[in-house]
Amino acid sequence: MQSASGYESYLAIIEHKLQITYSINNPTHEWNQSQNNARHQTNKIRNTYQNLNSRRRRMKGLNSSKPFVGNKASFEVSSYWVRTK
């Protein structure tokens, strides 16, 4: 038969292991928030550049099978914007 003190320390070790497992599997709310914020910022930046690139490619007509044929007015406006930038 095991002594009471040995049994208590055994329970304490198990409890400690459970606490570690729980804290690994369930990180604190603050940590989650910071991770989410970082992920959100990264996605915002990535999306901005993706949108710019796809827009640039669309303007050049690189995404379409046939070459880009824009109407004259939009071309004049865009070239004016480039000149005055």
C-alpha cells in the first residue's frame, strides 16, 4: 500500500501535466488576439498587393486570352493620370 504523501505527490504531478497540456492546447485570449491581429495585418498587406497586381495585369490585358482593348476615354484618363502623377 502506498503512503498518503506519495499518492498526493503523484496526483500533483498528474495535475501539473494536465495544466501544461491545457495551456498548450488553449493559449490565452491575449495571445490569440495578438496572433489574429498579426495575421490580419499580413493578409491586409498581401491582399493590397494582390489587388494592385491583378489590376495592373488586367489593364495590360495579361490575364485575358485576347489582347486588352480599352475604350479611348479610359485610356486617355489613365495616361493623363500617369503623366500628372
